[in-house]
Amino acid sequence: MELQNEKSLNFIEQIIETDLENGKNGNRVLTRFPPEPNGYLHIGHAKSICLNFGLGIKYNGQTNLRFDDTNPVKEDEEYVDSIIEDVKWLGFNWDGEIRYASDYFEQLYQWAVQMIKEGKAYVDDQPSELISQQRGTPQKPGDESPYRNRTIEENLDLFEQMRSGKFQNGERVLRAKVDMASPNMQMRDPVMYRIMHAHHHRTGDQWCIYPMYDYAHGQSDYIENITHSICTLEFENHRPLYNWFLDQVANGDRPQQIEFARLNLNYTVMSKRKLLELVKDNYVNGWDDPRMPTISGLRRRGYTPESIRNFADRIGVAKRDNVIEFGLLEFMVREHLNKIADRVMAVINPLKITLTNYPDGVTEDIELVNNPEDPNSQSRKLPFSKHLFIEQDDFMIDPPKKYFRLSPGSEVRLKGAYIIRCDEYRTDENGKVTELLCTYDPDTRSGAGESRKVKGTLHWVSADHCIDAEVRLYDRLFTHEAPDSDKDHDFKEFLNPNSLQVLANCKLEPGLKEAAIGTKFQFQRIGYFCVDKDSTAEMPVFNRTVTLKDSWSNSTN
């Protein structure tokens, strides 16, 4: 896979190139992508994946995939499998075997024992609420625990009893002895281990104490010989603690933590907790609901890995947080699909047409190019007959000026076929137009060298040959630009009631009957669509990936 050449180096690349020039880390570059398997990955994680693996590729280095699985209560093998699939789908490969923080539990435990022996860790009997209260504020030093000065022997004994299961959840913790007066709250004797009698997805019931993320993460980086530990800005004030823990064990080269601005995308939320709430409370239809910002949801909706990688490259790597327009992501998807998606005929709100002067029982083939943007594109043949469908929106009884679609007495061209004129229309008892009676001009077939021109061109399908299909029109999940920023409202109050519209009576050209799941198409004049996993030969199902143009650019909500 080729990465686009960047015009200038971002600040992380500048750091790496300086390190390479100075011979640091033996001129190695080894990054890692370290997700916690407590949910599905989202578009923000995609940026981190592209960054970490992209750096490994650019500098002829390597990238590890490691699961920081230190909290069995929230983790699941389902999440592990989904993350592996997402990384592969984005087009990246990791170095060696998949790694897990749980692989290092014994080493982490022994290092904790060593810290106790050196007087740098102690067992605290206080409940978590009281420990939190004693931490103080950024302006006020914290209060030392009454157990902070236990003897080394007592701490070793209690920590061993914690491991052997003698205590209940929350009864004791192991804390690092750092500095309760530090201006950095992370340094005020942070918890290293807590008791959790919970089944772990990999180690089973072998452990009942589990290391905290801040302790396990940096040490795992060190064990794997990571050179550059790239993380998002919310971990910036954790860096001194990251380095302090490394100080207790590191010899020689050690990983360097570097923070970058996370991806903030408007009209969405990217908190795993909130996404899980949407899934569990059935506001969406699972983690891969095409309205979700999860990578699996975007994949099901029809986004391509190339478009997501191009998006990550376009927004770049920054030191400060900013908000990216959702429309930019859609633009990148639209730009790629325009190059690769075959154009097809699909009528999603059908209106019947009868060509009164077309011969009964006759079918002719209309040849159309699959993708005019692709010089190597093939063509296909579509059946054309007396009975057709066009879109309901392509006819008006009393049209406004500059309306170039069909109306009584007006003419349009059917794409790739003939010019037709509307002579009559029929309505039902409610006044809804149900059928148009038209005539066609047999001398105006496309490509026959005709001289007569009309301004309007409509897509169509043959009513005698088309297939029925279900089309799902997906839109943005939220109507608010920053749904989780309003402190006076729950983010779910801004859910878009029109984020999904299901159309069950759509008419598609016959060649789409057995289109493979995941195949992308451009429905002429409508948008880009993808075959959904619910699709069957009896009832094909298509998801709208993105409209042909940005429909939100001038909207106000």
C-alpha cells in the first residue's frame, strides 16, 4: 500500500527524524496501536490506526497491535475480534503476533513487588471514594493516606494476600508512593492495582487483581521495545507518571510518549460509553448500524478504507484540538466512490410510465457505460420496453419556471434511450399521480446522431424487467453539531428522528439482483449505495452511503 507524500513533516515526524539522525533507539522505529477491547473502534481510532501504522511504513519500521486488556469487567472477545477485523480492513498489518497486556501480568506483578521492596508502593485499605477525596485539588495538596508508611514487610504480605484472593472487591488497592503535593494530580499516589474478582477473556480466573491502565500501558511499551508511544492529548498530563513508572524499571532505550490532537467530528459522539448506551438501549441496531461512527458501521454503510485513509491524511496531525466538519469525511468518501462505483439505474419512489406508441411485447437493449470516470470501464445492456418507471419527483402537474423534468406536454430524454413527451396523467381517488401516458420519438435514440435536444434527462427502469428492492436512506445520527457538549441536555435528545428512512417498493435494474454484499454503486442522480448484509436474492437491500452532493452545507439546526 502506498501512502501519499506529504508536503511537509508533521511534528511527530520531525521528532522521529531527529531521533533517527541522532541514532536514538538504534535507528529503529517501532510504534503500536493499543486499543482497550471494551467496545468497537470508531472513526477517531481510525485516525490513530492510520497514524501509527503509517509511521511504521514511512520509516521502514514496524507497528505492534496490542490489546490493553486490564479491565475484565468491560472487555469481551467480541470486541477483540471486531478490532482485528477493522485494522485489517483499513489495510494495515502488524508486526508478529497480536500482543496483549495480559501477556505481561506476571512481569507487571513482579515489578510491583520490586517497587514495594524499594519503598515506592504501598497497600491502602481505604475505599476509592475516600482516596479520591484525599487527592485534593490542583490548588491544594492532597492528604497522605494513614497507610502510606506501612512497613515493606506488611505491604508485601498484604499484596500477596490480594493476589491470592483473600480480600473482596474494593477492600484494598496498591498505590504508588510518589508525591501527594505534586501540582499534577496524576502524580498523587496513583492506584496501581485493584481487586476485581472477574473472569478475564484470556487469563480466565488466574488473577483477581488487575493493573491500572496508567501502570500497565507504559510498562507494556517498554517490554515490547516501543520507540514512540503515540497517544491523544488527554494523556498529556499522564506523561510524567508514564515516565515515573518507566524510571523504576527501564535500562537503556525507553519509549517516548508523544501526544497529538484526537479527531473531533461534528454531528457525532465518539465516547465509547455513549456509543455503548446507544447500542444497549436500542437507539441503533447494533455497533455496526450504518448511522454509527464505528468503523464497522462505516464499512457496512459503504465507506471505503481508501476514503478513510485519505481523510486521515487530509486532516493531518495537530498539537491542538479542533473540530472537523463531517462534510469533509463525506466528501472524501464521495470522491473515492466517484472513481470506483458503477453507475446503475434505480428508481426509489416509482411512478409508472406507459409509452402508448411503443409496440406491445417488444424489448430492446440499451447499452450504457458502467463508469464514465474509469477509462477501462465496461458497458452493460439494459432492457427497454413499453412500460417504465421513473421517480415520482420527476413529474409535476404544475411546475415552476426552469423545471426541466416531466410535466403535461413537456419532453425529456430517458438516459441512454429516447425522448418522450407526457400526453396525459392519471390519479387515484386522493389526487396522487399514479401513471403517465407518454409517447416516444423513435428517431431520437441516444447515439443515433439525432439533432433534436431537450434540457432534461431522467433515469428509468423497465417495469417488465426490473427487480424489487429495499433501500435504506441513512442520514446523520444527530441534529446538533456538538450533541454531547450541552450540559443542560442529554446527548440523546439530539438524535435525528429522520436518520433512517426505509423504502420498500424500489425498482432496480435487473443486473443488481444478486450483487454481492458490500458492492458499491452510484444510483444515477440519487447517490452512492452499498449492498447491505441483510440483502438476499429474493429481496436485495441497499444502504445509502452518501448523497451525490453535500446536503448539509447550508442547513441550520
